[in-house]
Amino acid sequence: MEIEKLQRELLKQNEWLFLKLTEQKKLVVDAAQTEHDYRIAVAKKMLELRAEGTPVTIIADITKGEKLIAKLKLDRDIAKGMSDACNQAIMAIRASMSGLQSLISRDKELMKLI
């Protein structure tokens, strides 16, 4: 009876793992796209400022203070954080599944002794 309960829980964890892996694919693409958008916007702004004759020493600071650039950086950081959180969830689910597999193996061995 205990083994059946553990096996059901293991199957449930496996379903969660599959969902998180599917979610992770989307989050990785989102993180890469936001990084791409941010870098392109920074490069364009830096070129604009340089063409306007802005001193090179302050171009990076001015670029970072630009409202659109700051928003793109925020979006990039959020996307990266979401991807990292999903990775942590996947690792936690895998650890839980490993523990359940150990308990199932232990219970099977105990049943052999009975």
C-alpha cells in the first residue's frame, strides 16, 4: 500500500517536471530575446551619442540612464530571474523524485524480507 502511494506521488512529480521543462524552454527563449533587444538598443544609443559628439567617457552612463534602455534592462533581468527560478524548481522536483525513488526501493526491499 505504501509503495503504491509513493509511486503515485512519483508520477505526480514526473508530471510537474515535464511541465517545468516545457516552461523552461519558453523562459530561455524569452531571456535570450530580451538580452538581444537590450544589447541592440544599447549599441544603437551609444552610436547615436558618439555621432552627436558626446564625450566617450560619459556615453555609457548616459545610455544606461535612457528610459527605454532602462526598461529593456529591467525586462532582461526579470526574464533571467524567471529562467533561473524555473531551473531551481526543476532541481527541487528532481531531488524530490530521487527521494521518492529511494523510499520505493527501500520499501520493496523490506517487502522481500517479509
